[in-house]
Amino acid sequence: MKTAIVIGAGIGGLAIALRLKKQDYHVIVIEKNDYAGGKLHAIDQDGYRFDLGPSLFTLPHLIDDLLQLFPEHENLFSYRSKQIACHYFWEDGTVFKASTDSQEFVRTAAAIFNENEKTLYSYLQKSKKKYNLTKSLFLEKSLHKASTYLSMDTVKALINTPFLGISNTLDQENRVFKNPKLTQLFNRYATYNGSSPYQTPGIMSMIPHLELGLGTYYPHGGMHSISQSLFEMGEKVGIEFRFRESVTHINHLDNQVTGITTDRATYEADLVVSNMDIYPTYRNLMKDIKAPEKTLQQERSSSALIFYWGIDRVFSELDLHNILFSEDYHTEFEHIFEHKTLSKDPTVYINITSKESQEDAPAGHENWFVMINAPGDYGQDWKQIVQEAKKDIIKKIEKCLGVNISNHIKTEYILTPQGIEANTSSYRGALYGAASNDKFAAFLRHPNFNKQVKNLYHVGGSVHPGGGIPLCLLSVQITADLISKANS
Ligand code: FAD
């Protein structure tokens, strides 16, 4: 039996481990932390449960597909769909509950924002069309194999290039709306891959389809149950997990991978898949290989500053996902991407899983995950930034919800970009690997195979096709296909 080593037990590592097990490899996963899940981790504090990383769950079938690889083993993973994608708030008192039913979305948005229903409907249709045209090229195949460019889907996507809006920014694309609040609402989707709407290409207007067309879901037990279910399945099917062990080198001979060395031992392997961020993979584990500098020097995606607050009351006006918008969105992104700091008026995202699972907070309380988009770690004074940001967030909540939330915070845990990097080795604490601010970003992402070392592959949010749970899982599907083809 051939041996495969997976470096890292993030969602990408867990998923590729299962797919390789299905291909009959003896699979060993080496993880530096004492838990599986990477960014998809959770903590309990003072009676509140907090998911530390992702909060939005889309394309759940990608998880089902993995668990169903082994139908002989029971899995209890389940989820429900959300009727409301998000509650949006502005300081002038405007509130919008975005439905995942497109007719309802169009009807309510037209009424609240005084927008033409036709404009809204055609925007959503265009989003769907762009998504369907591009997914097979940009998301489901390797961009680095000639065969990708020979398929009908590719040809179709390229023919429709002007329609895709690659030469516009997302903000320009979203100026079809009369009401700037709607433009802002749709600009927000740039943050789903850690980019700026004022720089990322208009093709990103396909992202709303993912949420509003294909739906958003809540996994029972919270987001952490996603990584837990994959890990538990991994244990059931005999994947070997080694925690608290750091990989220090990827070993190779004559351009062929031979195994890895960790801080404890050296392991031989026929195949190695790195789920680690591509930047430290080259800089720390492959110093003897010429690094693809253009790829590594790509601008990183935004990071985040998150306050996890136990709140001693219930807010009926809030739902699972809530956004309190900045009055000056452009300045907010200018601060993040150009000045590498935070604006005084950030957009505040509040995620409350106790709305879905009451056991996540004591009775009459809520567990708030309060996040603002932030620049990566470039050596800023995070202690000072955290203090200032907390004041600005509290101000924003007061302006939008009319409550001084500081009187209701019973417990607090804070995660900064530095903390995200320390936990997961994500370079600069980026949430999604490289940013998509450049229209060629997709082509500059690292491929899922290594061009210099045979039988070395790469999965996860910092390589093709990009960050976020669904894209990490697609990187795994592409990689598993490449490995299977190489073996056949
Ligand atoms: P990671 O989760 O980073 O896993 C990499 C693993 O490798 C880690 O466990 C790390 O410890 C391990 N490792 C690193 N170096 C070594 C080494 N030398 N030896 C051994 N092990 C090593 N996505 C969404 O889809 N929806 C969201 O709502 C969303 N929100 C987010 C909010 C936050 C705050 C964050 C941080 C991320 C969010 N994301 C979201 C992005 C999503 O979490 C990531 O894209 C995804 O989880 C990345 O998974 P991964 O497997 O690529 O990497």
C-alpha cells in the first residue's frame, strides 16, 4: 500500500486525507496544533460556545460528498437552510432582511431601497449566469493544465468574457443601482474572498449567486461540526493523525518527493500533500527549491479582528448573520489595503449562533462573534488597534441598534491577524490566501501540483482556486483527480 502524508489538518487537509484514503493510500496527517480544523475551530468560555473562524456555510453538498465516500460508516452531520441570508443595518435606521428566495429578495429590496424590480432581478440573473459560466473554468479544474483550455465550458466562458465584467471593478459593476446602499450591499461580496470592491474585477458579482441563489446553511452544532465530522470520519476509516507535530522539511530526491521531516521524526512517503499556506510552505519547508516569487509576492487577502462576546441579553432585531454598514465604505477599504490600518467607521459583522442553537449561550444570553475586516499583520501595534477598534465598534452598534453594548459584555476573547497567523501559519493572518484585487489573481495562484517536485501537491485556501470553505474543498477535488489520473 502506498503512503501519503498530509501536512496540516485544516479543512483542506482533512478533505484530501479522506479522498486519498478512498484511493487506497495509507494516510498520515501531521498537524502542529493539538486539534483538527485549522481556522475551523471553536472555544467554550464562561458558558458560551464560539466558532472562531468561518461563520457562513454555502455549498454544503461538498461536505456531504466527502462523508458519503464511506457510506458504511454512520455520520451525524446535518444542516438546515436559512430563509434569511443576512440582516443589514445602516445608521439612518434603514434595515433590510435579505431573503434567500430571489423573488422575495427583489420585492423587499425594491420597496426598501426604492429600486426598480427589473434592475434587481436582472442583476441576480446576471450573477447566476456569470457563476454558471465560470465555475467550471475557475473553480472546478486546474488552471495550469492545457486540457482545461480545450473543453467546451472553457471556450464558452472565454467567448463571454466582456459579459463577465473583467475590465470593470466590482464597485463599477454595482453602480447599476440608483440607491448607493444597494451598491454597498453588493460591494460587500468582495470581502467573501478578502478583496476590495474598489479593486476586485466585476466578475466577482457572481458571488451573490452562491448565497442568494444557491442558499446559505447552518450546520447543526455550529461551523465547528464541519471540521469535527470530517475528522471523526477520518478516524473511523483509519487515517493516522499526529497532533502537536510540526513539519520542518519536505524531502525530495531527483525532483521526486520522498517524505517529510518533523520536529520529532522523518517519514517516508510516496506522496505528500501540503495543506499549509503556500508562503511558509516554500519559505520554511522547501528552502532548497526555487520559490515561485511572482505567486508568493501576490498581495494577501484581508485579515480580521474579531471580538467574541458573551452578551447578557437577547436582541430580537438580530439574526444569525448581521451587518452594520460603514457610512464610508471606500475609506474603509482604502485603510485596509493601502494604509494597512483600520478606519474609524468600520463595517461590523455580528454572527450569533445561539439564534440557531440555544445551547451556545446561557438562557437569556447570546454569543456574539463581532468581526471587522482588517489588514494583514505588517508589524502594526495591534494592542493599540484593538483598543481603538473596540471603541469604534461599540459606537457603531449604538448608532445602528441604539444600545450601549459595553454594559452587556460578560466575557470576551479576541483574535487579531497576528493570532490567526500564530494559530494556522497563514502568512500575515490572511483569511483567504492571496487577494483577488488583481484581475489576473486567479492565474497567479499556486497550482494544486508542484511543478518542480513530482508527487508533491497543494490544497487549501492559499492555492487554486482560492480561499473559503467551498473553494478549499474544490481544491481538494481537483487535486484528488490529478493524483488519480497520475496513478492510472
Ligand atoms: P487552515 O485552516 O489554515 O489549515 C492549515 C493547517 O495546517 C492548520 O491546522 C495549521 O495548524 C497546519 N499547519 C501549518 N503549518 C504546519 C506545519 N509546519 N506542520 C504541521 N501542520 C501545520 N470561509 C468561509 O467559507 N466562510 C466564512 O464565513 C469564513 N469566515 C472566516 C472568518 C475567519 C475569522 C477566518 C480566519 C476565516 C474565514 N473563512 C471563511 C476562510 C476559511 O476559514 C478558510 O479559507 C479555510 O478554513 C482554510 O482552510 P485550509 O485548510 O486551507 O487552512
